[in-house]
Amino acid sequence: MFGGLVAASDVLCQIQAVQLGRPVLRPEIIETTGLGAGGLAGLGVGVWSSPDELRASRRIDRTVAPSPRVHAGHRQWHVAVEGAKGWATEG
């Protein structure tokens, strides 16, 4: 799961999904830094009795799956990078 500016962008979520080769979960609340701090404070004062209970309270806005079309382009990019290695020489 990603938060912050990455989660706000469909394009960046799609790139992450392709890079990871698995779906990316977009949280309902994308400001995860503040949410994490609040969650830890809530654990400290007993709002949640365990990290598992806190984790169960999170809500997912959407799941971004790796697109086969984007994945194919990503593979081609890797082939191009591998082919370009060695073109430059030292000195």
C-alpha cells in the first residue's frame, strides 16, 4: 500500500504495480504519515488494543492492477536498457 503523492496519482500507482508485478492498494486516506502518527498515538492511549485491530480499520479506496499493456512496454524498456549497456567506454 502506498500513500501521499504517489497514491494520489493513477499513473504513479500504475508504474508501481508494473514494477512490483502485483496490485497496488490505494488507501482511502492518502496522507499516511499523519494517519500513521495518529494510529500510533491511538495504540498508546488504548483506542486500538493491538496493531492488528488498527490495521483492520484501514480502508482501501481502490486497487490498481498492473496493466498488461504497460507491463509489455516495461519489458521492452528493460530490453532496450540491456542493449544500451556497454555503448559508452571509460576514458
